[in-house]
Amino acid sequence: MATLKPNNLRLTLARNIRQARKHRGWSQEQLAERASLSSVYISQIESSRKAASVDVIELLALGFETPAELLLRG
């Protein structure tokens, strides 16, 4: 069995959200509006200060119009 590191998935999610947002040329405010979240929360998720719930990951995926599993892919 692989050794798991705490927060590894949180860091992967943060990186993938930031990359997807920047690839689209969106600000954190624009993503927040599309995902029905606050820009402060987007910032906290992208910096790994907050862990996103499954519901929040789903909102982000809807905002990006992409499958949620792509946001979690390492």
C-alpha cells in the first residue's frame, strides 16, 4: 500500500484549480461568480489554507464546466 501524506489531495486540488483558472484567464472573482462561492474562499482553497468539501468541489467543477474528478487528478 502506498504511503499517504496528509494534505496531499488538498495541495493537488489547489494546484489544479489555480492552473485551470489561469488557463482560462479568469480572476479569482470571476471563478467565484461562476461557482457561486466567495473570492476569499477561492483564495483560501488555492493557497491550501482551507479544505474544500465535496459539495464545493462540485460547484467548482460546474463553474469550470468540467468533471470534478479532473480537479482532483494528480
